[in-house]
Amino acid sequence: MDMLTAYADHSSDEDAHQNSHSQSPVPSKRSIVTGTVETIAFDEKAFSSLERSFQPPAKPQKRPRSPAKTPLMPSNDPPKPQSSATQKRPRTSTEQHTNKAPSVLVPSSTFHLSSQTDYQNRAWHLPPSSCRTFAHLEQYTPYIPKRATSCKSAHPRGASVVRFSPEYGHLVLSAGNDASAKVWYSQSAKLARTYVGHSKAIRDAVFDQTASQFLTAGFDKRVLLWDVESGKVLSSFTTSGNPLCVRFCPREPFQFLAGCADKKVMQIDVRDASKVVQTYDEHMGSVNSLSFIDEGRRFVSSADDKVLRVWEYGIPVVIKYITDPSAHSMPVTIIHPNQKWLCCQSMDNTIRLFSIGHRFKRNEKRVFRGHLVAGYACGMTTSPDGRFLVSGDSLGRLFYWDWKTARLFRTAEAHKRAPCSSVDWHPTQPSFVVSCGWDGNVMFWD
């Protein structure tokens, strides 16, 4: 009993000591007496605040779903008049034009000369009366041109192809990435007419045998047949893939071949644009080049699958495969004037030769080297008698080799800092060469 009384007295002394040092008044306490022992109760306000701090946060209540909106029924009431501030203004002609679908490009041409006839009242595109074909020349001795006689800025976005007109070479055809084709006079390097009809860049262009018409193949999946004199589009053909090369058939002047990026070669008749005569589709890559052999009875196609295929014209069955495990892609092919060799621009910086015959055997002894063409489809050609072989390269240079010995004769700086995409030799003149490159220039050499 004395110990309990002493414990109670000690507790009351501690409470009095705490009350004297506290800054806030002490809340009221409730005492519970059991027998003779008095127990000090806890602070209810402090405990309730502490209890609330340990309670978990209340979960957010979910919003009740709104009932499905019923569609508004059209009202029969007349519409309310709008104020001048809320009324919609009519669209201007410029806004109406921008919201319309893009229209199809209408082919057009521009004539750049003062007269469309010469002093003899002949059409401007006809060869002069003094021109002779190669077969009628009494003597022909080719030599390498010494310098560039003219440089024309033809296609601002880059030129892709340049060609002389067949037989006489009095005209030059060029096409480029600005979606235009141009015809020049070869002797004076004057621009005669510009042809615009593609919506995208032109990949290839070629004259027909009479130089009165030409084909253009563009990346808009169209091939256009142009009339040289009037500048009108005679026919338009849509291909299944982007046409990368086009060639007229020597035996069928109204038909041509188009090698496409969808691995097909299409045979089309210009007299019926809606009909494809034949389709050759055994390649495994984009068809880059076409060359006719055996007077047009057969042709050779080259593609990204590193295989040369020989076809009978009009029959979609391969009669010869030319491939090798170590072969590279050959995007450019030409036929030597003696009709005995197929020249192929290889991506290993060489020009390879294949004999045109039954076996199409590759000539390992005669290989033309020295230029850089890896990654670029640089054009090449030969002199009309086949004595020289000339090719462009990725650095814009022209390389001249001797055909018999494959010895490099000369290198000419043509297109600075731009690949030389195409080159051609005049069909009758001994040292007249024309070239074009990605710098957009067309250069005349003599």
C-alpha cells in the first residue's frame, strides 16, 4: 500500500513539472479510479489526430457513366439567322485551288528557234542535205577528241542520258531529273525544243530509226512517245513498275521494250497503248539494260540479280543464262559495231566482254580497267568503227581505251564532282563526242 501511494505521488510530481515547462495549456484529463489505484488516461484529441494520420487514403469515387447520347433528329424549325461576326466567309479562289486534287500534268513543249523551217523550207528536225551516213563515207579514221567545244547547262537537277540521232547524228537528245527532254543541234550546240510531260525524273530516252520520234521513260511509271517536230505526245503508256530503260526493236519499228524496276520486260506496240504485246518476267531484280543482237531477233537483258538473260524476241522463255558466282551487277550493256561482242559495265570497276554466239563465253584476256564506277550506272559507247571504247566514271571523267589491246589512251576531266551518267559518239564524224552528268551539263567534245 505504501508503494502504490509513493508511485502516485511520483506521477503527480512529474505532471506538475511538465505543466510548468509547457508553452500551451494542458488539455483536460479523465481519471479512472479502481480500488485505491488511480490510472492516468491518455489524451483523446492527440490520439484521434494520430489515428487519422495512419488511416489509408480514401479511394476516389468513380464517376457514373453518362447515358448514351441519342442522335439528334433534324428539326423542322427554320435555322436561326447568324450574326455578321459568326457567319462563314466564302472561300477565296486560292483556297479552293489548294483543296482540289492535283491535276494530271499536261504535256507541253517550247520551241527555242526563230523559225521552224530552214532556208530550203524544210522542217527544222530533218538532216541537212550535206549529211552522209557511215556506210557512204569513203574514208573514216577516228581519233580521240582533244577538248570540250561547248558546255550547256541543260538540266538543273542532273542529266541522266544523252544520245545522237541515228545514222546522221544531226540532233542530240538529252533528258534529266528535271522531268524534261531537250533536242539540240549537234553542230552548233543550240537548243531547238524542250519537251515536258513527266511528273517525275526521266531515266532513259531514245530516238527511233528515223529520228522523227523518241521515247522517254520516267519515274512516274509512264513511257511517252514524242513527235520531234511538233513536240506533241503521240502515245502514253503506263508500266507496272518504274521503267529504267527503253529500246526500239530494229525489226519492228512500231514496237519497243521497256525494262522495269518490278523485274519485268514489257513489249509494247505504239499503235495500241492499252495492250501489252508480251511480258518477260524471269529476272529476280530490277531490269537496268537492254541490247538487241542478231539483227533484232534476240535481245539481252541485264538486271540487279547479276544475271544476263538472252531471249528470243516475242517468246517469253530464256534461251541462255550468263552468270558466275564471282560476277557483279552490270547495269549498262552495249553491242560492239562488229556485232560479235557484248560490252558490260561491271560494278567491280571493269568492263567485261562476252562473245555473241552460241555459248556467250566471257573474254578473260581483254578487260578494261582504270575507271571508278562502283555504285553508279555510268554510260559507255564505242567509235562507229569500233576502234575506241569510251566510258564515264563516278568522278566525272571520260576514259578512252584501245579496243584491241584494252590499253588506256587518255583521260579527260568532264563533269567536276559529279558522275558522268551517259556518253555517245557521233555516228559519222571521227572525233565528235557528247557527254552528260549529274551536274546537269551537256558537253560537246571534238
